[in-house]
Amino acid sequence: MAALDQAFIVHRLWHDPPAEALARVRGMAASTLAGPVGAALFERLPALEIVANFGVGYDNIDVAVAAARGIVVTNTPGVLDEEVADLALGLLLSTLRRLPQADAFVRAGRWPQGPFPLSPSLRGRTVGILGLGAIGKAIARRLEGFAVPIAYHGRHRQADVLYPWYPTPKALAEACDVLIAILPGGPATRHIVDAAVLEALGPQGVLINVARGSVVDQQALVAALQTGTILAAGLDVFDNEPHVPDALRAMDNVVLLPHLGSASEVTRRAMGALMVENLQSWFATGQPVTPVPETPLRAG
């Protein structure tokens, strides 16, 4: 915010600026935390040229409407890949080895009464990555160090990737017993992890979601965890954040995080800097740094 204030005249939507001020706005800084950005908001910003999103995911923005109105959308790829991959591995190990539960066991003074129960293990498992983009590949690089087999599903087989590719999420789940979701949100991926995929993952299966809450059918996941259809889950994202269903919070076989994927000081600073750089570059040269493919640049 300090960098935006230094570079631009900033109107904060949550302060309800007057219509005449909004009519002059040419650029917007957006975030998933601010809610949906679409036609209703664009109507209030008739001079808008660019929406710079704070984050690599931009399913909070109606890019089809933006493209139709000639509005360029940018995001912040690259600067958060390693951080999210680190978090994914931490969440995977925490879920399998039950680290939060073990911490609570010690804090509650229960250790003198007997040892903590044995946990599941990463050993002997095959890990499937649902969405092998830049972050998925960063996760895979880390998993190679754990000497576990890796497979993936994406819309297309990648010619330069040696991991086995499976044509559907269900086929990947059938071949794995850990499934890590790291793919974009939006209508095309909504509930791509459904009851059938969870059943295919099996009773020793573990789901890790560091993507978007919308990619998992949350009701089906609750049912699968309650009935033993899968073993456990590690979740950094949810359907209706920050609200998490009571059923999930009550389970001992689930690790729950408050959407921490990129939430470190160093990474959030880098994301903010790239967001501001996109706005500055657009107004200086007409060329943003990291435009999303759905919103082509204006000619000239």
C-alpha cells in the first residue's frame, strides 16, 4: 500500500469514494481477499484500463468481462512458486506424520502417560500432482529428494516431463495414495476432486489441497473422511474462507491451515512489488510485466 500511495493517487474502495472519483480511475490493485472483481465493479470504473492482481491465481476476476471491455489483467507468477511448494511439503509431512496432533499431545501434558500413537508414513507411497504448472513442478522437485514415485495429471501430457501422466484425475488417484491439488480455480476446475476421485484414492489415501477450495467437493471430502473412504487430508484452502465447516474442524485426521501458501514476509513483499511494477509499466509504456493470457493487450 505504501508503494501504491507513493506512485499513484489511490482511492480505497472500502472507504466508499464518490462516483466522480471512481470515474477517473484507470488502474486497480486487486486481491482474492477483496472479493469478486467483475461486471458490477467495472460499471463503476468506466475509465479502467488494468487490474493488477495480488497473487498468481486470479479466479476472483471475471477475465471474460475484462477482455470484452478491453481491460488488461495481470498477476504475480514466479515470485511465490518456491514458497507455496515449501508449504505444500510441510503440509504433506504434517498430515502424514500428524505433527500438529503430536504438538498438541505434548502441550496437553499427555506424554508422561504414554507414547504418542504411531503415524502413517510417506514411505512406500506414490504421490500424484494434480496440475503440473510452475508450482507443481517446484513441489515435484522437492519430492524427488524424498525418493518417492511421482505422477501427474494435466490437460495435456508434457513432452519434457518424465513422470507418468494420467489422462483424468480419477486415473491419477487410482495410481496414487497421495494426491496434491495445485491447479487454478474457476469454473473449469470446480469440484475436479469429487466423490469418485476420493474413492479412487482409497482408504490409505491422503489429499493435500494448496490450490483453491473450489477444486474439491468439500461435502464429498467431509463424507470421505468420516467414512474412512480416505485416510486423511491437509487443507490450506476452503470453499468459503475464512469459514471452515465444523465437521472438518472436529476431525483428528485433518490438518487445517488459514490459506498460508504464499504468506511469508519475503514472498508477500515480492508479490506486492510485482503488482505495483505491472501498474507502473502499464502507465509508462502500455506494456504490463506479467499479463494473463485471457486479456490480450490493446493495439498501439
